[in-house]
Amino acid sequence: MENCVFCEIVAKKAPAFIVYEDDETIAFLDRYPQTLGHLQLVPKVHHRWIYELPDIGTFFATAQKIIRVIIPVLEADHVTLGTFGREVKHAHLWIVPQYKKEIGLQEGKQRQQEKPTQLAQLLKETLGGGVS
């Protein structure tokens, strides 16, 4: 789709801190994180809404795989998910770690924005999803 930032990220024409990639999906750090480790999971083929995906089950199985790995690595308490789609008109899933420990919202955002390269590398290594 023309002028779709997520399609540009999938095509490697726009920068992103990619942490996981397989044949169907790509996950990357959110540019405007809600918390430390906030990710976007997107299908590589452009669809407007999540419910339009031909195999929504496989998409959410990938999300589950990512979530089960990042919770212990980031020492998150749990993860919340969202499928808003107002800003970017490409199906995507917010994966937002939540923390009980002393990591405030602003501190988490600041840490992610200050050190996205290190955070992305840690998650890439942990997820091992064929990211180049």
C-alpha cells in the first residue's frame, strides 16, 4: 500500500528496531513507547484490520511466542495487547509490557528511547526469529 509506514518497514525502506521476523510477520520497537519493550507486531502483507488476516490464529500464536519470551527477559509482570489502528492503517498488534517493579511509565519510555539499539539487540537474541 502506498504511503504505509509499516509496509515501508516490512520492505526495509524505513528504519525500525526489528526484534523478530518470520515469513509472515515482523515485530519492532514502537517509536513512541507506552512502556519499556513496547512492540508492534505486523503482518508482512498489508491488511487494514487484524480481523481481515487470512489466518488470525497463526498471527496470535506468533504474538504469544514473543510475549512468553519477553516477559522474563524484561522482568515484566504481564503484557497488554491492543489493536487500535487509528494512526497507521495497517493491521498491527500492540504488545505492551507492564511492570509492578519500580519502573515508572516515563522512566520506561526514556530508557527505551535512549537505548533502543541495545534493547532491540537483547530482544533479537532472545527471540531468535531470523532477523537479519
